[in-house]
Amino acid sequence: MDVNRLLTVQEAAEFLGVKVGTIYVWRSTGRFKIPAVKLGANILRFRLSDLETFAESHAEPAASPAVI
């Protein structure tokens, strides 16, 4: 898939595993700053590469195996 492809808000939400409303809340509150492309007054798009970077930067490190 083209990493520069522009995804809709719905596609971005599906990629991140969250609801569409969550994307809007994150943007309006500034909780998470996901780079977006604004086309006109009401069209918001997200680059796949930006979403991948965002997801990677918020991933928890893998747990170390427990020592018994």
C-alpha cells in the first residue's frame, strides 16, 4: 500500500482501532497530535505513513519474559 495515500477519517480510525469520534476528540483537545491534511473547510485526510509513525510511537515496549 502506498504510504503517502491519504486516508479518510473513517479509514484512519479503522487503522488505529478507534472510533471516528476519538480521532476528532484527540484533534480538538490536543491530546494526541496526528498530522493531518485539511482539504477545504470540511475535508480531513491522514497520510498512512503518519498514522504508522503515530501508532509506533505510542506502542508499549514488549514485555520481558518472566524469570522463574
